[in-house]
Amino acid sequence: MNLRIGIIFLLILALFIGCGKKEEKQLIEEPIQIGGNALDMQSDFKQGKYSSFDTEVSFDNLGSLKIVAPESTTVRIMDLGPQDISGVELLYQAKVKTEDVIGQVFLEMLCSFSEKGEYFSRGLDQIVTSSSDWTTLEIPFFIKDSDKPSNVKLNIVINGTGIVWVDDIKMFVKPYKY
């Protein structure tokens, strides 16, 4: 009888020790593209206060978003709407070209969650300034297993003045095992 109790105790102890191990995040798949270039067709583009569709300057020769910023501004590139994803890393990627920018240009991603509000990721470690040729910028946003965004917004932020072109916009998902 004591031997059985001892074996049961050891099995329960082993179960608790095994469950208590915390696993590190590991990439389990290659990134999957979930969004493509929203600026492929001029009819899909809505002009803003400082932005217009440019058919002459483009990374992919399909047109780009041109922003002439006389002051600091944030321009919405697109709303992706609700996303049925969780436990992933979102990657927002875009090509950016600048001319005579005094200040900083960077990407911003806003994720809204119905119960929790809106959170952001900003590419302050990848800024473009002055005059530059096409540069790839990319920012991540980590979404927990229990969260699903009710909306994902992609922006470009210009802290200053100048001309900025945005093209070849992509959104990737990198699934993670926690």
C-alpha cells in the first residue's frame, strides 16, 4: 500500500514539475503575407489633406502614396479591419522614399482590442530623414494567444516637414509557439 502511495506521489510530482516549465517563444513557421499593396490602383486610393496618388514616382511602377507635409502629420495608409489571429507577431513593411525632410519619418501600427482599447507599435529605431532613395521599413506588433484585434491600422508618421512617398506596403504574420 505504501509503495502504491509513493508511486502515485512521484507521478503527481513529476506532472507538476513538467507543467511548471516555461517554454521560450520559438518561431514555428515562416512569415505569411496577409495584406498586399493597397496602392496598386488609383481607384483604391483616397486622397487626404496632404496626400495624393503619384503615378510618376513608384518603387513597383504601379504608383505610390505621395505626402507633401508642411507640418508634422500622421497619414493613415489603411485599415485592415478585424483579424482572426492570435499568438502571432504582425509585421508591417513598406518602402519609403524622402525628399528634403526636416525631421523624422517612421511607420506606426495601431491594434484595437474590443475589451482593452488601442495599442501601438512605432518604428522609432528605423527612421528616415533628409533625402533618401527607397528604404524598406518594418515594425512588429506581438499579439497574445488570448487576444484578437478588432482593427489593425497602418500609418506613416512625419515629425517635421518634407515630401514622402510610400509604396509596396505589406503585412506579414509570424506564428509563435509560447
